[in-house]
Amino acid sequence: MTTHADLPLPLKNLVTAFEALLAQNASEAVVVEQGGALLRTLLATDDWLPDAAARPDPQYYRQYLLYRDPQARFSVVSFVWGAGQSTPIHDHTVWGLIGLLRGAEVSQDFARTADGALVKAGPPQRLERGQVTAVSPALGDIHQVANAFDDRVSIGIHIYGADIGAVDRSVFTAEGAVKPFRSGYANQLS
């Protein structure tokens, strides 16, 4: 889905509102607050996500591109968790809004110690359907996420402050070792 005309109406409304928000050159705090409200509105209905962007993989979680801003100011993706799936510890390097459309997920934040190792920062946070949280280098950007369920699919809708599939990011070991990666997408749009 690359143009507004291709988008389901609730997603089209979100994209149009996000474009207007970013055109104001809003601060990250404003984008997180107002953008979070826009994402909660999108999550209030669950009849718009195409089946092709909701398919789990039996082995790996999937990230499907729903919309990429032509100027790469933001992207909207569906994040599909198969039963029991989780990410490695990773970062984003840009602001992001994470909301749950179906199911639930559990996120564990991490912080670096003086020697560079990673330690859990606070208790795990459970995100339920309709809830939204934010990540960014300013808010805390290193975490590990898992489907809260071992017996069903969960789906998140994420909005990032870049074309997240093309952003150079990192995965980490608990000892703090860094491995660069680009997430890409399970679907590739032109």
C-alpha cells in the first residue's frame, strides 16, 4: 500500500492526520502525545487490517509495511506475533509508537551499565488491545518484546519516525555485544 487511495479508510485517516501533525514541525513530545491519540483511534476498530498484513509465520514474527511516507518521515507497520514468539534485545534509533490491535505483548526495557552490559530496567510492561506506548532514544530505546500468549497470534500497529525497515539499528546480547541490522519487511512495497 503506497498511496492514500490504496489504504483502508481508518488507516488513510491516520496517515492524513499524521502528515498534518508532522507538517507542523512538532517536537517529539507532541508527536508522541498527539500521535498516540491518533493511533488509539485507529486501534478502536479491528475491521480494516488486510489479511495479507495479519499473517503469522510459524517460526518468526513478521513486520508488514502498511504505509511509508514518500519523504520517509514516518512509516506504519503491522507487527504480527505467532504464538510464543519474541524479538532479540534491540533498539530503534527513532521515535516510535506501539499500539496493540489484537492480543497482547510484553516488553522488557534494558539500560546500559557503566561497563556496557545491559540490565533489565524496571518490570516487564504488558500492552493490551487498544493501548499505546512510545520508544525513542530520549524515552528509552532498548527493549525486548514478546507475544504475551503461547497459544494465539497478537498484532501490533507501530508508527515510526522513519522508514523503519531501512533504518540501521542494532540487536544486543545481555553482555552488551552489538550486531547491526535492518529489519526490512515481510512484504516489500514499491
